[in-house]
Amino acid sequence: MTSEIGRKVLHLLSGISILLMLIYGLLNVKIMFYILIFGCFLSILSMKVRLPGLSWLLDNFERKNEKIPGKSSLFFLAGSILALRLFSFDIALASIAILTFADSLSNMTGRVYGRRKFVLNKYKNIEGILFGIIIGTLSAMFFVNFTEAFVASFFAMFIEAIEVKVSDEHIDDNLLIPLVAGTVMFLLRIWF
């Protein structure tokens, strides 16, 4: 449990850093793409060689059964890049905020306070999902209005809770959450 909480704290801090650097113009899609490519290279290399620093991070913050080293971080970057390329800047930032805050804090809240299991996934708790919707809404409201933030957080947490699979392969929620949240906000703007 401690390593999972450590992973979520790292997820939260990384997301906050990315958001702040995007807001202040210190980071853009091009730089993020180069970081993603470099991260993929390091991931492949770390399967063969123990790299100082990176190996320590992977040993302490990676799930033990993970086949691809740093997979969650790579998908976090990929999901953020896609959100920035597909949606307006405010929607992209709101989507990344939902990924940053709702995904990590819902997991930690569910682990500590969760009592009722979610019907569609025995590993998720209703309390964690509800907290994810609340914190996702509050964080996204820095960039979009309440309705967009709430509906996007609701659908993003629902998708995160059911764990989408394609051909028995789990699609990482770090990729899905910003895409679902961004799509919902985009559609709300078109329809309303």
C-alpha cells in the first residue's frame, strides 16, 4: 500500500508541475513530445540496463508487475499531449487537472475511507470515485466553468473506475482520463 500511495503522490506532484509549467509558458507540446520520446528510450533501455537514479525511481514507485518501466508516466505525458493538441488550451488544462488531482486523490481516498465497492469494479470504492468527481470538478474550475468541470470529472472518473480493456489489454487511465474529460467539455461547448 505504501508504494501505491508513493506512486500517487509522485503522480500528483508531476501533474502539478506540468500544469504550472504549461500555465507559465515554460513547457509546450513540442518539449513534452521530446520528453516522451526520451522517456520511451529510457524505458526500453532500463529493461536491459540498470540506470542510476531511474532504477531507484522504478524500484520505489513502479508497480512490481508492470511490464513496461515507467508506463504510467509515459501515458500521463501522452494523454496530456493529446489533450493539448485536440482541445482548446483551457479544456486541455482542465483535462490535465482532472487527471492530476482526481485520479491520484480518488485512489488514496478510496484506499483510506472506502467502504462500499463499485458494482462494475471490485477494486474501486464509491467513496473514492465520489471524491474524485469533487476534487476533479474543483481543480478543473480553475480553467472552465462549473458545469463543464463537473460533467467532465463525472465521466472521467466513471471511465477510470470501470477500467477499459481492448483485446484483454487494459488501456491506461492516464491516457483515457484527459481524452474523456476533454471530449466531454468539447461536446458540451458544441451542444450548449
